[in-house]
Amino acid sequence: MTDPFGFLKTPRRPVPGRPVQERLHDWHEVYAGQALLPLVSEQAGRCMDCGIPFCHNGCPLGNLIPEWNAYARRGDWRAAAERLHATNNFPEFTGRLCPAPCEDACVLALNADPVTIKNVEQAIADESWERGFTVPHPPQRLSGKAVAVIGSGPAGLAAAQQLTRIGHTVAVYERADRAGGLLRYGIPEFKLEKWHLERRLAQMRAEGTKFRTGVDIGRDLDAGELRRRFDALVVAVGATEPRELPVPGRELRGIHQAMEYLTLANQVREGDIASTPLTAEGRHVVIVGGGDTGSDCLGTALRQGAASVVQLDINPEPGDGRPDAEPWPVYPKVYRISHAHEEARGRAGTDPRLFASATLRFEGDPSGRVRALHLTEVEPTARRPRPDTEREIPAELVLLALGFSGPEHGGLMRQLGLARDVRGNFARDAAFAAEAAQHDAWPVRSRTDGVFVAGDAGRGQSLVVWAIAEGRSAAAAADRYLTGASELPSPVSAGDRPMVA
């Protein structure tokens, strides 16, 4: 362990982002080049290696956080990388994208500032690549079994890598033109530069994983036929069915789903198109939805040169401290400022969010394009409109960032005989819950023999760290199905299992 009194001597110092005015003029990562090793090593020394590391429980992957903190403090990056990769296939993704519930579960968070776990994780992952510690791990022998993975987001990639490394022949099918799922087209460049993704995909190809892009299973290729060709199948298609906003004026031009907007912006960055038809340049932009996707839209609109940006959040403004109903180590709803909110403040001087606000209707111009949004304040709990609070704000581009209602229920679902659970996700079979519990995992088997459901497709929209955890668990379950036993780990966070039908 490190100095047991390090947290008393060293204050919390997160890695600073680049200056706002600098990063608003490019698409490089907010923290690009800022992870200074002396700072990270010093911060890792604040970890007290407590007897019961609640950070493990806060992390769905069960990351061995005190262990790699100790190695990072001593500058032993090889050992730190080995302990980090023992539980996490893609720590450079989670170190950049995860909201770090582990930090809120840190014992220091009881009455002080937690360890900067996320910064340490990213630094270890980056150093591992930089120093050549992260290399392909092809299997020593092949099992003779073949597995198809449908979807190449973080859940599908994690399942594919685990199954390939254990010796199965794995093919990943992706309907987009490139692998990566939402990591590719949903996450903006300023949060995750795509060369990080390309580097991991190259590692997976060197290990033996095959990628079949541009193939929409259920439409281009019958899912039932695919199941007959492979010994097992992992469905990791995500939760991509967007929620709608059924209010008057929704049919007006200029109102779009957030993912349509973000995908086009990423295609510009990929060089697929010269410019996006949904640019925010010179327009008054309104983002409906206060979550991470809304924040991604905000940062993108600012970089495109929006005239103004307002983000509507139906929830009341949270306080700075933990609510009584969300005691430590629960991940609390507190007032948080993303890097995009910081950028909006730097440009306009105010927080772009309007809390406790809901859309009443849209108003258009004579050409049929949206020109204004009428909103109202809402009651904090019942979310009923407050009387006499309606007002109009300019809106020339409206982005609906209201989340997702589950996976698309199309040909793939019918052809594989998948069912829906009470939340609209692909159901995992409760009959296998006892089997899963025996292996300290959550149920991932569907009601169709040999078909496993991982990530948002079965869990509902969630965090990248949950997607990777479920992908690893699905790989272990599929391996047990194929061979009768498995040496692959099945991560699980106590008390947080997905619902099954």
C-alpha cells in the first residue's frame, strides 16, 4: 500500500482540462495531453487501501482500484496496467467516458474529497499503450466452437475479445460501415478521439476476432440462419429506439433526434461527408433533455458555432450535497458541471440549463421550419406545469435527447424468437437466474437456446462500464454453454442485477 496518511497530506487535484477558449476551436479531447504523471501518481497516493474497498462495489466491473492505485503511486506502470486489465478490457474508454461512480463510493467521500480514480485509470491505460505493455493476446489453442456477436459497441467488443482469447472463433457483425457502435458515432471526438478505438480494434483483429461491417442482422442476413451457422450467439445491439416528444409542432423541420445529429457530426470527423446538414452554425439551438447525450449535443453545437444554446432539463436543479435518500456509497444526484457546461459558461457566462422546465409546443415559420419553443416550469415531484410560467424561446434547431426506450423490435427479435421484458428490453430467462447466481453473475441467457443478451439491449440504456461488464459476463456464460465450464470471470455488482422476464 501507499502512505496510509497520504489523503491527509495531499489535497484532491483532478487533471485540468485544456483552456475553454482553446478547445472550443478544435475537436481534440478536452483533456488531451493534460494527464501529467507526477500529478496522477501523487493523487493515487491519496488512496488509503481501506479494509473494505467500497470503490469495488461502486464499479460494475469490480476494478481492483486500491491495487493499481498503489502501483501508480510507485510509478510501476506495467504492474498497474496488468491489474487494471484484469477486470476491464477497455480502460482507456472508461477512463474517458465513465462518470466514475467508484469515486462517489470511495471511503474518503464520506466526509472528504475522494481519490481521483478516473484520472488514475486513464493515465494507467494510456501509459500501458505508450510503453508497449498493451499487446494482442491470441489464444494458445482453438476450441473448435464459433460464436457470432451482433453489435460492436462496448458490450459486443468486450464479449468478442473475451471469447476470442479463450479460444473460440468469433465474428462480430455490425450494421454501420465501421465497428464501434456508439463509441464510434454517438460519442463526440472531444470526449473520445477515434484513434483510441482503432487501436483496440487492431489489437482484437490481431488476436483473431473477425469483423463484418455493413451487415444488418435481421434485414440483410436472417438472424435465425446466423444462429444455425454458429454454436452460440451474443446479442449486443444496444438500446437504440429513441424516445419521442409528442407535443404540437413536432412535425416541423429542424427538430431532430440527438443521435441523428451526433452521428452526422462524427461522420464529418471521420471524413465520410464534407459537412453536416444539421449544423448548429449561426442557429439558436435548444436541447431537450438534461443527460449525458444532451451534454454531448451541447459541446458539439458550441464547436459548430451556434448563436445560442439552451438545454432543458425536466428535473429540478439538484443541490451540491447528497440528498438524504441517497446516502454514501450510492451515486448521488448532485449538481454537476460537464466540460460542455463549462464551455457554455465560458462563452456566455451562464449555465445553459433550464431546470424544472418542459416543452409545451413548437412554433414554426411560414416555410414549415421551427422558429420557437414554448416551455413551462414544472412542479418538482409531480412534474405538472406551474400556472402562468409559459414563455417562448428562439429555436432554429431542436435536438431531442430524451434517452432510449430499448432495443429496436424488428426482424432480429422475431427471427431469434426473443421476448421483451416489462421495460421493453430483450428478456433474459429467469430460469437461468440460479445458474448465473452460482457463478456470481447476472442472467444473460435468453429464452432461445444458445442466444445471450448483453449490454443495453437487455439492461436498458446505461453506462459504458456496465456495457463492458455485461459483455464480459455474457462471454463467460456463452463459454460455459459451449464447454460446460469457464475460466472467464463474470463481473457483478451486488444488489444491482437487471430485471428478467
